[in-house]
Amino acid sequence: MQNLFLLFLLSVCAFALEARQLLLGPSENSSEEIQEALIEMQPGDVLTLEPGEYFFEDGISLDVDDVIFEGSGINETILNFENQISGAQGLLVTSDGVTLRDFAVLDATGDAIKVIGADGINMVRLRTEWTGGPKETNGAYGFYPVESRDVLIDACVAIGASDAGIYVGQSRNIIVKNSIAQYNVAGIEIENSYYADVFDNLASHNTGGILVFDLPDLPQQGGHNVRVFRNKAINNDTDNFAPEGNIVGEVPRGTGIIIQANSDVEVFDNDIYGNGTVNLSIVTYGYATDDENYNPHPKSIQIHGNRFGDGGFDPDINTGELAAILFELSDGNMPDIFWDGILPMNQMIFGQPDKERLVISNNGDATFLTLNPIKYILPFFDPVERDIKAYEGKVRPLPEVILN
Amino acid sequence: MKKVSLFLLITFTINFLYAIENDLILQEKFPKKLSEFSFFKDSQAQIPSDRVVPYELISSLFSDYSYKQRWVYIPEGKKASFRKDQVFNFPVGSALIKTFYYPIDERNLSLGKRLMETRLLLRKQTGWEAVSYAWNDEQNEAFIKIAGKTILNEWIDFEGEKRSVRYRVPNKNQCKECHASNDAVMPIGPKARNLNKVFDYQDGSINQLTKWMRLDYINRIEIDLNTPVDWNNEIYSLDDRVRSYLDINCGHCHISTGGANSTGLYLDLTETRLTHLGINKKPVATGRGSGGHKFSIAPGKSKESILLHRMISTDPGVMMPESGRSLTHHEAVELIEKWIDNMDT
């Protein structure tokens, strides 16, 4: 027994000896020192930046597995990229098992923190911000993990991104929690991704709060299994400042949550109010595509147990087409929940399988509007249907996301 | 007897002096100085050692108007094997050597040049590794730069204009940004198809692949290579020139195995699907890179095409490629403008 304990101690010591603690503070050469340290780190190492402001002319990057890169606090350690001359992002991570925590990335010329192809990435207590307020010239994404798996974004703050504050694309196994997204075009966006839990976040003063999207012509599509719960998607009231051409450029100011072309999305126990166009909409991808593997329709969407407050009081009919159409169809009486009602042709005729049907239950006195597409095509019929009770159904909870 | 051993000693010493340091190529740690490898008999004049063979690509990647000289080294008794549409499979111990420089005056090359850096791709047991050595001001040695380096350089261009560049020697991670294929470091240039041209060797002009066969660097290749064209040569069709340019400048990243895989925009020579080539393709995570345009390539409308917008831009948050360029490649912009404007709408 004693021997075993000794062996345990020895192995702990061996590990502790191997892992190094590196400490850097602000200096004239800190941009070079930090980049050099990020390159020369070994798995297990921890690089800590002391409090202070660090200025960069070039983007920095990390390509070493299983290391921790940390600062001394979200307001204490500032990585400032306002003078950036080269690099498409502030910080780029391309390795596996990295933890980033306790620092801020400010005014990156492109994206703030981009993570490509990581098998395990933890972003904890970080801030990405463009400090000049919402502007078209701000970088696109604050947090931008893509083609990654086991993604954790916890207690982060994203402000001022001209696309999405927190954007997870073409990834799987994702948790976004306890975070704040404000003054971005999209607060939090989960795109072409599988198995995401988005909870306990605040998405406010964006153009749109939380977006769950799927797009065609990409290596990973068919986004599914996304749970959005216990969030506040409130007071999203910033004019859309995305450069034209981007899909989020079509999001009207004052949108709480949008689900587009995903399957198996469960939205529950959220507070959704103060969104001037519409609190929640469920829509089909609206462009022609010849991608045969792509399903443009949302399916198996469940909306239950949410608390809706005032919405639709100031529709942004000038951005995209959604708000204008909805405004006209609703006679200005905008619903809390909107579904465009568009189904694949065979389902319009023969009906939708039960498990793919939209479920809306227990959302208090939330109002609803959908379109009957057949009536929409025919003359003299009013396609607008507002009976929310028709969508009540048994909730089939989606499984919890567990990170490896 | 004495004479013989002296002769042997001298021969041995000379061979020793000019023999490539194979161990240095293989070892984990990179030496501090480029000269330690002995790739050059005369490094200042860039005269290569034996078995270090110069080569050129049919079209090459734009790097801020710098000039490039390339060499390949393959250890004695080993061979690179051919892979269609891919870089040769070079044997362990091989090295690809590339020196970047600017002439003092492009109108008169005899005025000399300023060496910027020499990049190495070394084929180790575990795979390729990239490293760069930046030349000193005296131009007699290049030193390793793990974290990269910024060099301000000026030169006189063909028109007699004074030009300047904030030249970036890439750090180790930036090397990988372009040289990553399925997450491993990979050379970009030396595919058989890119080498399929005549080169003026010291001992005469001959096709580079033939030369490599004669040197026993490769075996005979007996299939159609899908050879690109020199994008800068007007005798070729506009389409071939543009596809060749996009292939060597964008296709290493914009390919299903490359770093820009997630964009769905694929620009390598073998891509045939129009949407993936960018024709009427909507941007995905382009952000302000879109410049307010709706499609990567809007046929007939170069000014509304994101691809061209990002080639023209020098804003690091917008421009393409993301690294390795700080100036606009005007001649290529002109070419691609014409290509898009001539497309059927």
C-alpha cells in the first residue's frame, strides 16, 4: 500500500516537473515574446500573462496541444490589436486540448479568437470586444470555433462583432453557457453544427439574440440537436450593421431567436422579450440551391416553457424580407412566435410525420402566427393562421450534451 | 605515400565541406544558422552544393513582388515517388529550400539583390517541418526566426518607380497556415504538374521532370499530368491562366483537405463544381470580407465579386490570402477582372 502511494507521488512529481509555468508581463517586445512562447510551449505547459495591456501589430497563433494560455482577468490582461497590420484574426488556435482563459482581445482587425479543427477547446472567462461600438468595420466574429469538437465557451463576454459575437460553425459537441453577447449583429450563432447546449446566457442589445442556422454547400451541414435553454434573449435593439452579402445581414433589428433549416432544436425555459420585430421565428432557408444533400426546412422543433414578454412593437421592415412580409401579413399585429409554414412539397400534400412536427407548448400567453402555404398560393384565401393550440404536443426532450 | 594521403585528406575535406549535413535535417532541434546545413557552397551568391538542384514552378505564389529561388535536396540512394495531382512523396531526409529576395532595381538585375529569407521544408522521420532563416544586413548569414520577423525593404520596379514593402518573415505557425493538408505540414509547389517545364540548368536546358529522372530523384512518369499554364503568359487562354493562378495562390488552402475547407470555396485546379468554384456562391463566414457583395464570383460583374474584392484589399481583416501578402497583385487583379467580366451572366 505504501509502495503504491509512493508510486503515485512519484508519478505526480514527474508530471509536475515536466509541465512548465511560464510568466510574461508587458514590455516593449511583448508581442514577440508572447508569440515565441506560444510556439515553444510544450504540452502540459501554462503560459500566464500578468495584468497589463499588450499591443500587437501582427496576429498571434497557437499550435501546441494540451496547453493553457491565460491572463489575469477579463479586465486585467488586455490583448490590444487596434494597431494590427497583418493577420486575419487576433488569436488563432489550431491545436487540440487548449484552454484559453482570463483575458480580453480588443479591436482585432478581423476575427478576435478563431479556433480551427480543434479536438477539445475551452474558452473560459474571456472577453472579445470592438471598443468603438457597433460598426460595419468591426471584425466579423468574437469567438469563432470552426470544424472543432468538444467546444466549451463559459463565462465569456462578446461585444461589437459585425457578424456574430459567439459563433460556432461546422462543429460538434458544444456548450455555450454563462456568457454575455451584446451589441453584435448576432449575439450567439450555432451554424451547421451537431449537439450544442446553449444555456444561462444573456443575449441583449444585438440585432438578433440567438441564431440556430444551417447553410448549404458546406462540408458539414444538416445541423441538429441544439438545445437553447435558460437564456435571456431580451431587448435586442441594435440596427443591423453587418456588411451586405452575409446571411446575418438579413436579420431584422429586434429578433430574439431565429431557427433556420435545422432539425431537432429544443428551445425551453428562456426569457424572450423586448425584441421589436419578433421574439422567435422559425424559417426555411430562403435561397435557391442546387445542393441535393441540403434540407432547407426546419423540422422537429420544440418550443416549450418559455416566458415571452413584449415583442414586435418596432418592426425593422427595412432589413431583409422577413420583417416586411410578417408586418404585412399580420396587419401590424406581430406575433411572439412565427413559423413560415413552408414544408417540402410531398409533406404539404401528404402531411408531416408526427416526429417532425413543430411543437409549441406551455409558453404562457405567447401569440403565434404561421402561414398556410396552399392558401398562400391560392387567391381569396387568408393564409394567416394564429391558433397556437394546434401545435401543442408532447415534448420529447433532447439529450444533454456531454463534453469529452 | 605521403602525397597520396595528403590528396586523400584534401578530397575528404572538400567533400566534407560541401556535403549536406543529413543529421541536421533529421534532428529535432533546428540549427541557429542556415550555413550549418551546407546547402550552399557560397551562400551569399546562393551557389548550391552537390545534389541541391534548382527548380522552378510553372506559376508561382505571389509574395509581395519578391523573387524566389528554389532548390530540392534528396539524399543519396533515395527517391521521391509520384502522386497524381499531389506533391511528390519525398523520402525522409529531403529538403526543399526557397530563398526570397528583391532585386535592387528590376530594370537592371546586375545591380544586385537583397536576400530576405530562406525557408526550409525538411522531411523528418515524423513528417515535414517548416522553418525560416532571415538574412542579416551583411547578407552573409541567415538566422533562424521562430517567431518571424518584419523587414522593411525598398526596390526600384520595372517602371523605375520606387517601391516599398513591410515584408513579413513568417513564424512557424504561419508556415503551417498555408502548408497544412489534413492538419499535417505539406509542401505546395513540387507537384509533378507544376514542374512540367524546361529549365535552364548550367549544363543545358531540359524539362525538369526529365532532369529529375536522370538524377534518379524520381522514376519515370507515364501518365497525363494535368499541367497548369504560366498565368503570366498571354499565349494561353484566359480561363487556363486564371485557373492556374488560383490553383497556386489559393488552391492549397481552398481545397477539401486544406485550411479553408470550411468555406466550401475550392479553387484548386481539379475542382469542377461551379458553386464550389465560387460562381454565384453566397459567402458563409466572410464577415466584412464580403465588402457588401452577395457572391464570391458574380459572373459578368467583377466589381460585385467577393473574390476580386479580397484580392484587391490590403486590409488584413479582408484580404486574401490571409498571410504572406501586404501589397496588391495588380497584374493578377487585372487578369481576374477580365475573366469574371467575360463570363456569361
